[in-house]
Amino acid sequence: MVKNLMMCFPRSGNNLIRYTIEFLTKRPTVGTPKLVPQNKDKEILDRSHNPEAKLPHILGSLKEGEECKILLLLRNYKESIIRHASNLHKFNLNSLDIKEFLNLKCWPSEFNSPSLKKSYCNTLRTFHNYKGNKLLIYYEDLIKDYEKELRKIIEFFQLKKEAKEDIEEFFKYKKYHFQESIKHYAYNSITKGNHIIFHSKDLTKEQLRIYDREILDCIGKDIYSKYLLRYLEKC
């Protein structure tokens, strides 16, 4: 038996994945019920915004011969953190102190909540350190080529064996399904998948430079260079 886990920082497009998997397999994924009613015995995909805490419990529950496959959905930290924080904190981008902002609680209602930057970095670090079967998908690549990235995920989780719908027929109408995924799962999305850079577009060059430095210092040069270099502002 394989336990599938999707990890990501909030607002990184995980609901696009949930829609695809639930539509094709008719089995539920962990989260607010959408296409398929919740049924813990039939869940095909778990997910976590705090994998550092959740993964050890999953690994500890594995029986002999079982494995855990991990998908990391990674989005530009400048976009995902600002978008997530916009629902939880009051701030003005024009006068934003980036260092103070990134040290705000990721989950204000939780006493021991990590900061915004630590939560983002902890997720990536947990994925990096995992020695098992894993797949990295960038949110930006998913938006640019929905079919190409979804085919990687379908292959990785071996969803052809579980599919109750014709996969090629699904991709024949991929534009329709992309819009349906937003309608059912990401109804409160601001960009609707139409913009790669949106939430951070009004930051100054100096703010962006500080943002990069804060994340680099938090995650470390090696991990930053391996996964996040594409997000570094060009001077």
C-alpha cells in the first residue's frame, strides 16, 4: 500500500491537483469536501501545510512493505506568502517592512505558530530531507502547462490504475477542467491562474532584494540554490 502526501505552503495551487485527482478517481482527497464526499477509508491523497509535524506520524504508521510518496507543490515565496498573509494580517505593501512582515505568525490563532518565512522554509526543508519517493512541481509550471505537469503527477501516483474517467478525454477538455478546478476548489482565488506575478508586483526593488535575502538566510544557500534560484530577483 502507498500513502500519498501532497505538501505545500498555502495558496500554492494544491486545489488544482485535488480537483484532478478527485475527478479522475472518484476518491476523496484530504481537505474540505468538494467533488467527492469525505471518507477516510477511501482517501487517495493526504495533504499538509505543516509537513514537518505531519510526516513523522505518517511514516510511523506505515506497515511493512508500505511506502509514502510525497509531492511538493512549490510557488514563488513572494507570491504565496503575501497572498496567504493577506487573509490573516493587515499590512500596506507600499510601506511594508519585509523583515517584520516575514516574522509575522503564519497561523495567528495558534500559540506556537512558526513565522511566515519559517513555515515556508520548513515545508521545503522537509521535502529536501525526505529520502523516499518524491516529486517536485512548481506552481508556475503548472499554470503555464497544466497538462504536462498533471501528467507527471498522474504517473507519479500511478493514477491510471485508479482512474474511473478516461484520462485522455480529460485532457481533451483541459481548459474546461482548469476553470472547473478554480470554480469548485479555488473560488476565492484572486488571480484565477491568470498571473504568475501579481501579489508582489508593487514591491520596490529594495523590498524584493530584502525578501530574497531573508528567505535565503532562513533556508540556507544549498537548498535555496537547488530549488528557489528561479525566484531570485535579477539585479
